[in-house]
Amino acid sequence: MLLNPTAAISTNDSIRLYNAAQSKQLDQSAQQTHHIPGILLMKRAAWFSWQIIRQQCPNTQQLIILCGTGSNGGDGFMLAQYAKLAGIESTVYLYGADEKISGDARIAYREWQKINGLTLPLENLIPSEIDAQMVLVDALFGTGLNRELKPNLSKILHKLAHTPAPICALDLPSGLDCDSGNLLGYALSANFTCSFITPKLGCFTQQGPDVCGQIFFSDLNLNHDAPDLLLQAPYLANSRSLQACKNALPRRHANTHKGNQGSALLIGGNRSMMGAIQLAASSALKSGCGLCKVVSQNEHLLFLSAQQPEVMGYDISHANQLILQADAIAIGPGLGTDEWARKLLQQTLQKPTKTPIVIDADGLKLLAENPNMEPIENLICTPHPGEAALLLGCTTADIQRDRIAAIKTLQQKYGGVMVLKGNGSLIYDGTHLELCRAGNPGMAIGGMGDVLTGTIVALLAQGLSAFDAACLGVHLHANAADSIAQQKGQAGLLPSELGQCYPQLLG
């Protein structure tokens, strides 16, 4: 990207995501292998940040810059120079002893001193004197922080968070874990973040989106100076746009018929849980499958047909035959955990090995009762963190502490493709990791998972691979929720509304 972009990273962009170690290695390789001076990268980062601040806060009268003693602080010292040379008053508040400043950060610090730049201890900063005409810049740690903030610093940052000034974070808000998106005790939430060299995964999952605000990214011209460096460097995950995921969809020919579009079988809807299977079936039809069949309790079948006439309903006596005929199977929405449910899951797992299966909700609870089962190749599991904890025999907090490790352990144990739902849903097939940046808090309502299950099984039935179907399903589901939220707001967003957006989004 250019050094002077005008727009933040959006869900329409396809990007690669990196962890702290990978980002550090790229930075070092740029300097050592491609001989790009570190001070030049620091200047580019500061210049990019200055442009973004001018773009986002054109009326600012003063910068208050919080600097640490490492490279992130060096970016802050350099930013202070650009602002002062442009006639904007700037004051640097240093956290730590100035003799600890070293390397390129030391050069930036000395340059700031040579133009009579004002540097004060962070403890001298008085939050009540900060007003809305100032911009507060967080250049304390960046990606270098790997431990909880000290209590005294957390206390200072907490006070600064309540000032009226907009906050700009350089590379990463202080207190946000670069790799997990968790908070390291406390984090100073930014209105916008200027991210350098690599987009960091932690910015797009867990608390990352709330803490980072809008994210503006620059590769600091490395794509121009060392194009092979970014192309060949290891990265943690892909985060594609919906448009990119749609490339996996097969073309619909003019002479196609319902048999060409796949037959999806959904199993669930135990007593008192008919709505779950109805949501899944409706979303499967809206996702483009040619035939949608449901196995449910006998007393639910008439209602299912009345609510969605295109659904074909069957009782349990037809299950074995339908399992053999289906192009893809989903089991779990409203399934329950009684003997009726157990029998259906057993029948489903005994199916021909090439038929893909999506397991969600109660199906995952039953799956967790068999921790020693062999991995299943054509399986897609879609747990939320609580269900993932059941599958791994740990706590929800353990899952959320390291979602990357959790999804990799899930895939190794159960096989197939795993979808770990949540803010920044993850999809993993044992080789490829995908993160979805779309979605919003309005999706926190019962039934959303049932809609996702129906979406994925319909895409599988149309011939997509398990990984492609999971990725497209997750992105489609989240983008539909965003589309509705943009029109109506997040509160009251209903799972049954999502499918109405699918034809246009898939078109």
C-alpha cells in the first residue's frame, strides 16, 4: 500500500495476517537482507502516521505523544518532529529512563532534542489538561509487549482514556496482545490505529477491533523496495473478502437443473426445538442448493412444510436412505441429546466416507462424549467457544486465551475442517487458516449458528470443498448480518433475516 492511503482496511480487502514474531522477522529481514535502513523505516512509519492524523483530525492544535524506550517510541519521536516542523505543537511524554533508548529510536530521540523538542516524564502528564483540540498518540510498546502492563501504567492509561482527545495508536494499542487479541491487563483504546509492515491478527479478533478502532495500514513501501520479501514470508492466516471467497462457487449454466445444484440433508429439530432446524433449512435454500430435505420429529413436519414449502420433511424411519442419497449432511440444530438424537448421529457418522458432514450445536455435545474417536476426514465442526471447550475438555477461558492453538488442537483431534465462531471467526483445515473480519455484535442471538450450519451444508451440496464451503459460509453469514445492521441497526437483528440478503450477496 502507499504511504498516504485515504481509507482504512475494510472487509472488502483481502489481507494476510501475521503474529508478533513473523512481523519482527520481516522487519529484520528488510534491514539485514535487503539493506533498508531501520531509521528509514521509522521515518516512513512516522510520516504515514502524520498523514493519517492530519486526515482524521484536520483541526488538531497539539499532539501529546506517549513514547516508550523501544522502536515504537522511536516512531513517536519521529512523528513529533514532523508535527513540529509543520507548526503543530508537540510534547513527548517518556515512559522509562532515557538512557534505555537505543538503536534507531536513540537517533530519533536525539533529532527530537536537536530541534528543541520538549520531553517530559509520563508521570508529569495531567489528564485534565488534555482537550478535544489535541490528539493523544500511543507510541509506548507496539508489538513488543508480551506481558501485562504494570499497575501504575494501567492507572495512567485508564485516566487518559477518559479525556476528550482522539487517540491514535502507532502499530498496536498499548496493552493489546498482537497474537491473540486479548488484553494484557488493560489497553488504551484508540480511535484509529496506524499499522506498519504487516497487519496483525490480534487487531481483528477478540478485543482487538474494539481497542484498535479504524485501522490504517502501510507496508512502508516494502512491497516496492523488496517485493519478494512480503510474497515469500511466512504468515499466520488469510483474511479474504467475500468476493474472493465467492470465486470457489461453480458457475451456473443456462441448462442447469435442481439435481445439478445438490441435495442437502439437515437432521435435527427435536421436541420443543423445531425452530432451529427450520432456520437451518431456510438458509440452505437461500444459499442455492437444489434440494433441501429435513429429518425431524414427525409432529414437526407439517409445520415445516407450511413455513417453508420448498423443504421436504421426513421422520426418522427414512434417515438411513436419505443419508445415503445426500450430497451433504448437517446434523445438530435443535437435535437434543436424548436417544433419538444419539441414534441419528450414529447413523450419520456411519455414512459413506466421502459424503461431507456439518456438525453443530447438540451434535457437538454428543460428539464430545466420544473423545477417543478417530478423526473424520470429511467433517466440518462449527463450535462456539463453549462447545469448543466441551470438545477439548477444558474451559471457555482456555479457548479464548489462545484461539489459534484451540482451533489447531480441535482439527488435529477430530479431523476435517474446524470453524471456531466468535469475533474474528476462524476456519482451519490442518494447513490453511482463515479469519473472517465481517460480523457485528448484533449477531449475539440464538439461532445464528443454525443459519450458518444451513449455509455451509448448502455450499457443500453444490460441490465446494469442505474448506471453501466453510470459508464462504462464514463470510456470507457475517456480511449478511453487516448488511442488515447497516440498514436497521444491530439491536433486534434476527437470524431469519440473514437469508434474505444471500441471493444478492451471492449474485
